[in-house]
Amino acid sequence: MTQEARDHTDLVAVPHPSAAVDPAAWTCPAPLRDSPTIVMGHGAGGAMSAELVQHLFLPGYGDAATPDLGDSAVCTVGGRRLAFTTDSFVVRPTFFPGGNIGDLAVNGTVNDLAMSGARPLFLSTAFILEEGTPLEELNAVARTMGEAAGRAGVQLVTGDTKVVDSGHGDGIYVNTAGVGLLDENVHIGPDRARPGDVVLLSGEIGLHGIAVMSSREGIEFGTTVESDTAALDSLVQHMRATGADLRVLRDPTRGGLAASINEIAVASGVGIEITERDLPVPEAVSSACGLLGLDPMFVANEGKLVAIVPAEEAEQVLAAMREHPRGEKAAVVGECVADHPGAMVSRTGLGATRVVDLPVGEQLPRIC
Amino acid sequence: MCLAVPGKVVRLREEDGTRMAEVDFGGALKDVCLQYVPEVSLGEYVIVHVGFAIQKLDEASARETLANFEELGLLEEEFGDQLAQAARQAGVEEPRQR
Amino acid sequence: MKYLDEFSDPALAGKLLDRIHEVTTRPWAIMEVCGGQTHSIIRHGIDQLLPDGIEMIHGPGCPVCVTPLDMIDRALEIAAREDVIFCSFGDMLRVPGSERDLFRVKSEGADVRLVYSPLDALKIARQNPDRQVVFFGVGFETTAPANAMTVYQAQRLGVENFSLLVSHVLVPPAVAAIMESSTCRVQGFLAAGHVCSVMGTREYPPLAERYEVPIVVTGFEPLDILDGLRQTVTQLEAGRSEVENAYPRAVAEHGNPAARQMLEDVFEVTDRSWRGIGMIPRSGWRLSGKYRAFDAEYRFDVGGINTEESSVCRSGEVLQGLIKPNECAAFGTLCTPRNPLGATMVSSEGACAAYYQYRRLDLAGSGATS
């Protein structure tokens, strides 16, 4: 049809009787999961990351692999139990509201150790730097790391620096590995949740993910939300001092609360029910999620923990958490059940239920 | 389809001859094109989809709709029972009262 | 968020549910046209709270899902070019073409960028005058004004390195196509609120009359959806088939005149095939002749890419035992036996359906015991 021949009625498409379609036969394109190359989703902490470990790394490592399910591996050396962990940080942008890659790298590894109940002691720091990165930026990151380590009471004892060609990196990448010591009587692990146990959350969710997203190229928006990046070992020590049985501790980072709860449900073979209206979600996070079409349960945190404890000890642990500055807004958010083992179920604000699956890959803003 | 959210116009400006605004979505601020809602002024609410205001939000109508909902169940003050009944009929657990 | 949170209030939801239970005397099958509404229904579990007889049939209104395969393949072809910065909404990045998706093309070195708005793509074009910047303009009538304005601005400002790959689809022809089907069970429609914010409600009375179905323009929050259902069921029980507006705060009868005028200038109606559904005549928009210079299909000469649709859900892989049903991302959320996306979920003997029932039984058990 030519431009000249068009009139207003052309724009309004009229019903066409010859176009019969059958809703029962509809299908929908599900995302591709089996990529022959690495895609972003493999690093997002969701189902694709888990598949990469399960189907590539573990078979590749063969007998040499004795993976621990927790955030840290617990190894016995000379009769002492060591917690050992490593994490790489590739956040973009390097600096974001509430922190930078340096805080994240220290706090993230401290928290992975703390989630095993260990007292974090030593961290390594390794940098992969892109040619052309301003020293000023690196200096700011290094200072932040020193300060964060000081607050967490850990020492930065060894490190490494490599530089890659311009265009082959993204400014500053940091890897930190850490070791900590575990007391005799500490047994915390993702496989220890039992039906009847209570799920506690240490505070408001979604802050880190929203803060980073707000400064990400292409989707930037104005917000007062700042990253919650913080070390949690002192909160954990405070919780442990109650003497209660802390069965599971987990920091819900990439993939958010949904990923952590799903992982615990699978590792422990229990069902976990979360009550949405009990979740502490700040209004600014909820609004930003509304704007971008995201679910706060899938948004990353960097200074929160999930604790699973026996029901009879929940009040006591909750009270201890609320005494601590990192746990002031702690809340009971759910419970473990015998039914639907391995599945996370959420009770919606209206009182209905839905299954909450492990996120597939990266959380993306949606238009529909 | 069509995630569109209401936000309040907090700042107006011109950019390349186009009417733009800063819109506040409950604390999240975003640049929005107002070219399709020429009648909207500062402090009013618009419905925004992918960076464009596609309609002015009719605040009086929103209040009226909510008031109508309030009146729907005037004889049924105990909504909780009804919600629970609906849940039972649907074979799910009663909404938990914490 | 103001004017959003109020419309999720559980107490008012209870009142609306009461009323729906009161007026329902028989089973009814109601389709929500829009994917945003489907999302909200699942997210809040609204379907579980409805009277047993009310069946929600999920409509075709997910713009990324219905974007035809050959259009995705054209996008992938363009995105892979060295001189191109390819910009897209986030939810298009994972939609598979014949062999790849945009994420994959990006992983192979293409410059694929996620943007919130097509205006962001135009901005990128102005910042990169030596590169070709292409925006993937998908969506229903709601999204079309944004894309139209962007092309209009590109022309006005002379941003010649910008172009739009257009695959717009339209709701009313889809509603008609659904009702023309001999196996159609839909008795009432929740029309897509934000489509009507742009287009108004005047396209719907002829449809309601012709097919004798109530059509209620409905919003997206829980109370909006419940009120849309309440009005639809009330009409059905009374034997009426009218167009009603349950979303008056965002929808006027005439829609948005300024947006419609721009749409008229920039787009023209075309036949469009819908992924997973098939060709629906006159169900889409493409750039009009006046804006042909900004049409990426012509600029990059990809109009000749015509790929046949193959298996679009992963049922084929399930049937071959390559994946377990719950490894499909749609399993149990968007794809259920009542609202199947693929053959293995449609048939009760199908692997997905069986797997699903097993899990649902577990879930029902939890309700009984706790």
C-alpha cells in the first residue's frame, strides 16, 4: 500500500474472519539454555551457573573435586577446621551508590566465610586491570578495601596484579580468597534445614542490585537507594552468642533471596514457604522494581543474611539480630515444611501461593 | 505486554524541541518524554511506558474506583473470612495472619 | 508507589472476590489478552482465589513471545554486523531465533546493548555517528508510540545512522482471530488496559457485538484484574456482551489523540505472523513509505530472511529425554496443564503435565497439613 492511498481507517486494523487461531495450540518460545559458548547468564548465580558447575566443572575436575555446598568449603587441617572461599568481582560500574568494587570484594568474601560460622582471618586480593585504568580509581578501590578489611577485622595478607590489553577487560576486576577458623561446636550448612524450622532475614532486601542497576548504562535512573554492602561476621557472632542452633546461614547475593532459598530447599530436601507480606522491602526498591518489572526476591543483596533456626529458638535469635546494627530490621519471613521438598513456595499478598523457581540467568528489565 | 507505571511529574524541560520531564516513581526518578500528553503540568501523574508518558492519570477517577471497591462489601466487614473461604475452595491454605 | 500500591490492597481484594463468588453460578472461560496481566495473575496467585468454575485462559499478549522467528533471525543477522550497535529491550535478549539469541550473538562479539527506552538508542546513535545504531522495535499498540516518536525525531534531527527494525502487533485482529477459531472456548475478554490508554476503546464494540462476548478493559494490579473479572462475569451471568472500562484512571474512550496521530504518520498496517500462532492478516504495523529510509529491514537488506518456525517450546527436547520438564524456564509458571505452552504439557500423559501434577500434589499437601 502506498503512502498516498492510506487514510485513517487503515491504521485501525479490522477483524478478519479468515484468520482463525486456536488458543489451545499456542506455544511460547522458552529461552535457550544450551549454549556452546559462555553467555552472561552463566555468571548470574541462577540455574545456568548451577548447570555449568554440575555439567562442566565437576565432571572436568573428576576425583579431584570434593565440593562443599556452602558459601565456603570447610576443610580439616591438623585437627583444626578451616573455612576457605574465593570470589571474583566484575561489577559494572566500578563505583556505584553506597560503595565500589573494593568494599564488595572484601565484604563478599568475609560474608562467605561468616556464613559457615567461621571467624574470618585472612584474605588474598588479586587484581586484573585493564590497560589505561586511572591510578586514581585503583587507589580509591584499594583504600576502600583497606577500610573494609579493618572494619571486618581481617588481614589482607597476599595479592597479585595482572594487566590486560586495553579493550580486553573492563577497568578493574578483583578476586579475593579468604580463610577463617571454625570452632569445634559449629555446624552450619545449607543441608541442615528441617521441617518446622523458621526462616529469618536480617533486613531489607534488594538494595545492592537496585543501586548498581540505577547507575548502569542504558537503564540508569535517579534513586536514593544505596548498596547495602557490609561485613556480616559480627552479626553472626552475635547470633551465635545466643547458643541457639543456627542450622543454615546464607547471604543472598546474586539471584537474590529466591536463589538462596531455592538452594537451601534443594540441599536440605525440605520445602520452604516464604510469606511475601513479611518481607522487608524498602519503598524505593519496590518502586524501582515496579518501574523495571523486576521481583525484589530476585534482586542482589550484599549485606544481608538468611538464617534457618529451630522454631523454638527463633524468637531468641531474632531478638539478638535486632540488637545488632546489621540486623535492626530482621524479620521472620517463612518456614520450612515437609511437603514439596526442594521447592520454594511464596504466599502472595492476597493469600494465594506460587512456586518461585531459581532464576534462569540475569535479571533483565522487561516491557511486558 | 506493556509494563506501564504511574509517576508524578516533578520537573519540566525542553530538549531538542521535545517536551521532557523528570518523573518520580515512588523514589525512582526517570527522564520521560511528555510529547504525547501536552496537557500535563507539574505535580500531575502520568502513565509511563518505556520512557514515554502514554496517558495522564486521572486522579479523581482513581479515587472513585477505590471508593467503589470500598462500598462493594459494606455488608461483609469480615473480609478475612471470605478470603479464607475463597482460598479453601481453591484448595490452598488459609491466608496466614501474623 | 502511589496509584499502584492502593490497587493491591488485600482487604479490597477480599471484597471484590466476595462479589465474584456471589455472582458466579456457572463455569466461565475468560481470556486475559495481555501478558502483563498474565504475569500479575501468576505473581499474585489470583487464579487460585477465583470460584472453581472460572477458568483463566492466558492470551497472546506477550510481545516478545509472539515476535516472529524470522524477525528475530533478521535481528540476529543485523546485530552480528561489525558496523552495528544493536539496541533492545531487556526481555528480547533471551528470545531464541532459529539457532541463537541476542545474548549468544553478543557473546560472539556483537555490540548488543540493553536500553530502557528507544530514545536511549537514538542518543547512542547521536554519540556514535560512525556506527549504525539499530533499535528492535517490538511490542503492541502501547509501545508503538515510543518507537514512532523516536523515528520521527531521528528524521527531524537528521540522525541518519539510526534505524528501526519494526515488528509491531495489534490486539483487535488477534481477538478476532481467536474468536473465529472453531475450537475457541473463550467466553469473555479482559482487554489490555495500556493498549487502550493509547488506542481508546472504540475498536472493541464491533468485536463484542459480532462475537457476542463481553470485553472489559482492565488494568494490571490485583484489584484491577479482579474488578475486570467481576464486570466480565456479571455480564456473562446476565447474558450481556458489552464493552466496559474497568480502568478509567488510565483509559479514555478516544485513547491518546496525540499518540494516535503520530502512529498514523509513522506506521501503516501490514499482515504479520505471530510466533507460535501463525499469520493474522492486517495484524501488525510497519514503517510507512515516508520513513522507509529508517527501516532497518531495507537498510540492511534482511527482508529475504524467512525462517520456518520449528519447535518453539522445549517439548521436543523433553520428548527425547534431553531435558527434564522442570528444566524448561516456563515450566510450572507460564506453562501449566490448564494453560499449556507445548504438547508435552497439553496431553495429560505428557511428561511435563505428569511432572507438574506430581509437584502440584506436593503443594496441595502442604496446604492441608500446615
